[in-house]
Amino acid sequence: MSRLDYRSAALRVASFGIVLAAWEYAGRMPVSIAFPSLFDTARAAAQMVSDGSLIRALGITIVPMAIGVAISALAGVLLGLATGLSRRTEWLGIPLFLVLQAAPLAALIPMLVLAYGVGLATKVLVVCIMAVPVIVLNSYKAVRHTPVSLLEMGRSFLGSRTQVIFKIILPAASPVIFAGLRLGAAAGFVGAILAELLISPTGIGDLITYHQSIAEYPQMYAAIVSVIVLSALFLELLDWLEFTLFRPEGRAT
């Protein structure tokens, strides 16, 4: 590991340490009776893990979350590539996704419940409508901003359209595409929790609602933090996949 890698890791640890120390201090003051300290939240999380309630809730939440994010990633990247490679597809699809990105999509959840009920399909659909527009627009912009010099080089070597797409456009667009995947996955995680809070009280959403209703705030924050940790781990996995598949030389040397 290089000196730059050590410095980057040290800065990450320091940033987390500052945030956690500020959380503990704010909880000890306290800034609010509804804001527990880090120690109390960690103790509540350990208790919920030991009795199995947190693990069961995460298992329920992960199902629509994983299905929705997987569908969103596949559909979003394909639609983004299609709109980036074809002017007609761009004119047809991009205005719709711009509207969806700007719209308050959480307000659509009651309508989806009326249309599709409170089952798994509705929760997956909520995740998709939160994640897909972000992924599509980032993938579209990534393809559209492929350096012209690279495209001209591909044509000068008589590369076919398929070869240009897979050997030039996709590698050049991969950083922005993966950035869109990270943003879309984060939006999808938010959508999964919104679905559990607004559609039916299950999984982590049920834990949050229940512990809030009986004023057990350490348990409520422990449930919230568990989702944040799960989301952060997934985003780190996407980051690792990007540099493994498209940037094997690493971030910096």
C-alpha cells in the first residue's frame, strides 16, 4: 500500500471518528431527549442483534431492496446506453426521466398501493421508480460525453459499431455510469425504507415505527444506522467492482 493509500485510509478513519465523537457528545448533552448517545445506540443494536429482531428485519427489507436495485441497475444502464447512442431514443425517453427525477416520487406511493396492493411487487416498484431515473440520466450523459478523439480513433481503425461500443464507449463511460449506479442504489435504499414506512410496516420500517411509537429512541436509531451501514457496504462493493472491472491499475499511484 502506497503512502497516498495510507493517507486516504487515515483521513477516512479520522472523519468517521469525528462524526462518532460528535454524536456521542451531542447525545450526552443532550440536544434532545429523542437523540440518544452513540453508546446507548450501540448497546441497543447489540441487544437487537442478540435477540434476532434486527437480523430478521434486515432479512425482510433486503428482499425488495435487492430485487429493485438489481432491476434498476440493469434497466437503467441499458436505457441510458440506448438514449446515449440514439438521437430518436433520446428525444423520446430523456424528457420523461427528467420529469421523474424532478417529481416528488414519494407522493406516488399511495397511488401505487391503490393500484397494486401492499405486497412485494409494490415495494420493488417503489425502489425502481426512485433509482431508475438517476441511473438512466447518468448513463446517458456518460455515453454522450465519450471523448470524440476516441470515437474517431475507433473509426480510423475500421472498428464496427459493436466494437466501438464495447471497447471504447463503455470503458470511457464507466466512471460516470458507476457514479450513477451508486446514486441510484442510494435512492433505491431510501425507496425501500419509504415503502416499509408508508405501505406496510415490515422489516426495518416496522422497527423504526414501533420503537418511535414507544419512545425507545436508541433502538430506533440502531435500526436506522443498520440501513445506513448496509447501504454504505453496498456502495463500497460497487466501488470495488468498478476498479476491478474497469480500473485494475487502481485509483492512484
